[in-house]
Amino acid sequence: MSDSVQYVADRIALMDVMLKYTKGVDNRDLDLYRSVFADDVAVVGFGANEYHGGDAWTAYVKEALAQYGPTQHMLGPQLATVNGDNAHCRTDVQALHYLKDKPDTTLTLWATYETDMKKINGEWKITRHKLVPRGTRIQSD
């Protein structure tokens, strides 16, 4: 495979990682969600704690999602730098969260994901994931 063909294949695969991430969260498919993370992932920016390990992070997300009804994470175009089997991606996100106890209330988050990925056994996996919040808004109908 030529370098340019490999680059395009990697860029599509990197975008697919983030699409699986959002599909896993929004469909509450935590097996799919967990599958995008390396076992030793570090996750920062989602509150005061730093999370280490894919299982620990997924357990936190499962607990955090319990306060919400439906969610929808919409991704902007991804900017990625690929260097062999390593990549850094910047992906903007707008996420709608309907509150479970107040279904007429929506929390909207605007943020950027700063994500490092590594090709492990031929698949791109998230090794470091950082949420950079841009703003939030709570709105009732």
C-alpha cells in the first residue's frame, strides 16, 4: 500500500474510532464504547479526577450516564496528525443530554476532544483522551 493510500486509510479509521465512541455512548452500548480504548488509556478533563484504564473509565461513564435519558454527541470535522502507528486528533463535539429526572430539560455541552491514538494489533485505540470544555447551557422547554 502506498504512503498516501495508507494515510487516507488511517484518517478514515481514526474518524471511525470517534464515531464508535459516540455511538457507544448514545446507544448505551458500553462494549462498543470500551472497544475504542487501549487497556492503559488515560482520560482527563471529565471532572476533577484522572482515569486510568479502559475498564475504570467505562465504569465511570456507565455511572455518569445513569443521570441522563437520551444523549446525542455530534462531532465536527477531525483534524489529525498521523506519525506511523501514533496519531493525535482534535475533534469538536456538541453533546445534548436530556436529564432523566427532568425530561423537558436539556444540558448542551460544547467541547473539543484532544485524543492520542495508537495502532495496536492493527487497530487504532485511544491511549489518552482529554475533554476541553468550551461551554454548557441548561435549557427547559
